Amino acid sequence: MIDVYEDDKVVLIVDDNLDVVNYVSDVLSKFYKVITAENGKTGIKKALKFIPDLIISDVMMPEKSGIDLSAELKNHNQTSHIPIILLTAKLGGKDKLEGMKIGADDYITKPFDSEYLLTRIENLFKNRKKLAT
């Protein structure tokens, strides 16, 4: 579990399901500043505006999918460094492989354990910090 409140970290949650957004926001807002977007198109705009430290995105959404969001942000100079975790109800290995090929840092299947998500986020931040030093 996260040792310290990391209020300087901003996490963008992109999902068209309000229940998922609320659940993930409730879990993460205890440790991070949270911004939300209701679809991939809005998520890209908010990512470019706020430059979050991490993005958590659903795969299947209207406007732009999480795969499209990831591909676009990973190919943009301002956002290519941001870790992206994709969430999906899909279990297929093909979908997971597609997400990882476009640069997603992790792929978590719904439903997921909140402690697992927090630990994964913490590990991503720790690894990024190690690379920066």
C-alpha cells in the first residue's frame, strides 16, 4: 500500500462508465489528485491540457477507444512519457497484446482488486523515479 499521500501526482481516469469512474476515483483520490474524462476524445484533450503523471483508461469507449487514446498520446511529444494502464472486461490475449504493442504500460482485466491497482500504480511511479535518477 502507498506509504505517503502523493498529492503532487495527478492521475487521469478515462472511462464512459460512471460507476467505474466513481469507484476508481474514490480509491485513488486518497493518494493522488484525480481528473476524469468520459471518453477517449475528451481524455486526450485533458491529457494534453493537464499532463497527468498517469492515465487509467477503459479500452472500449465511444468517440475514441483506450487503444486509440494510448496510441495518440504515446506518439505525442508532451505525453509520450506518461504511463498508461488500460482497463477492460475483455479476456482475450489478442486485445492485451494490441494494448501492449501501442505502448500501454499495463493491462488490467475488470473486475479488479483496488489494492492490486494501487500497488501497480505505486510500482510504476517507483520505476519511473528510478529511471530518472
